[in-house]
Amino acid sequence: MRKSQVSTLVLFLSLILILAACGSKTSDTKSTSSTPSSPQAQKEVVVNIGVQHAVAPLVLAQQKKWFEEEFAKHNAKVNWLEVQGGPPQFDAILTNRLDLAVTGNTPVITAQMADIPFKEIAVGSTGSKNNALLVPKGSSIKGVEQLKGKKIAVAKATSGYDMLFRLIDKAGLKATDVQIIQLSADEAKAAFIGGSVDAWSIGEPYLSTTVVNDGATVLADGSNINYISPAFHVARTKFAEEHPELVTAYLKVLEKTLIWQNQNLDEAVKIYSEGTKLNADVVKSVIKNVSFATLPVSDQFVKGQQELAQFLLNEKAINKLVDPSKVVDNTFINKALEDIKNNK
């Protein structure tokens, strides 16, 4: 891999480390949460939840105001914080502006490396087709092995980046056999549609949008290599310690929302379409590919994260190997699922 292909990610990780160093000096004065032992313990708690305009049960629950209903039972209210992507989410966690969020598998590795205080509290999706290697409509490329010498767009520090290299390896190619073009999702979309690149490794919702609306073809995806690209729900460590009942309530809302979505798919698709401006076919494709879930973080997912951490270290994208099991805490999801089972 060329030095220039690594420099952007290294710079990003350096900034994360700087933020972590600064955050270690930041007190919890910005947090609106009160400790159970303080005189303010009985006052209303504000729960800061990260949200993106996306197809996800969290967004559906936001539209239905189900978080507000559940948290009111605990004398708490919701403050929605719009954050785009993993790095800004963890920056907000570091600076005590965000308590709960859902993010991809790569950001949790880089955040752990930077010693950002968070807990991985549940699996949010289990899809193996939510990242794919696309070729344009009418492309003569029919197999990954035919990408030798071709230009492939991908964003660094994403699950699509990790999956791309695994696909290349399985096809018997080396990283030096292809031309990796570092582009953001929007830049890559323009280059892909305009014919400046031969393939694009990307996740949802860009994946389904490009296939449904632009006629792109899936050359390969995670299912070809038994690769799962999960999402994880995360909580700011101190918030989870001070308000475990609210973390459990958050996960209960998500699981109940997922049950409702599966039972009322057409209505859910309509809500998503209105909120994201994506057409119904794209929304249905995203739901199918992502495979939303609300599950404990099992040993299988920890192993996958360990493999990802090793990959990032090998690519010099991180400078130390982390143990993903150290940030996992299934206490809250186990309690949430048990409560739902017992109709609590």
C-alpha cells in the first residue's frame, strides 16, 4: 500500500489521540446527568442520544417518540444530538455531550485504541450483505480477480475498506495489484457514476441506492467470504455507571421497535422513506441487507472485532493492538431482553 493511502487514516487517528488526551482533562461538568448520591439525584435526567438520518430502528423509535415515553417512566427526557459517523460520535462521548449511540465496527476499534471511555452494550445489526463491492451498470468485470490494475474507490477506516482487502485476498490478488482511490462516500458516488473508477466498496444506504437507482451490480459482498459487518450500540462509561436503568430502557425501546418493524414493515418503510427521502425499494433493500438486531455481544462478534483490530494494525492504521472484549458489557442487554420476556 502506498504511503499516501495510509497517511489520511494515520492523521485521523492522531487527531483522535489528541482528543483523548484533552478529554482526560475534561470534567463531567458538561454532562446533564446527576449522580445517584447527589442532592440532585431526584431531578430529571437528560439522556443525550446520537442520531443520523438513516434507516434504523433507533430513527423509527425517534419518530414514534417511544424513547420519550419510556424514559418518562424514569424521570428522564431525551436530547437528540445529530452526529454523522463514528468519529464525531466518539468525540461527543469523549467530551460528555453524548451518552448513547449506534456505530459501525471500525470506529469502536479506533475509539478503544484512543482510550475513549465507552462500553459496547449490544449488537445493532448482523448483516453480511450491508457492505459490497459494486461495478457500474454494463461493466465487463464479472469477478473480483478481474479487478487487477483497476481503480477501486473506498473510504478508509470503514468496514467497506476491511471487506475490500479480504475480497482481494480471497481472489488471489495483492493490494498492489489494484489502485485504491481514497474517497468519501459522496465523492466516490460521483466518481463511480461518472466512470472515473472501475469499482466501489461501500455500505448502506449508498449500496442499495446505487443498485436500485443507478443499476449498479454487486460484484461481491460479505456473504462471499463469511464476513459480518455489525453495528454496535455504545454507551458513555460514566453514564452507564450512574444510570444503568436508563441504558436498559434504551435497549428495551430498540428491541420493541424492531419487533414492531417486523410486524408492520410497510408502515415502517413509509416512515423511513419520508424521513430519509429514499424510495421504498431502496429502504426495503437496506432493511434486508443490514439485518437489524438487538443482541448481546457474543464471542463470535468479539472474535470478528479482534480480527479487524489485527487487520488495522497490520495496515498501520492503528499503532497498538486492542482487546475488544474489554469494552463489552452485556449486563444491560441481558436485563432488557429479560424484562421484555417477562412483559416488564
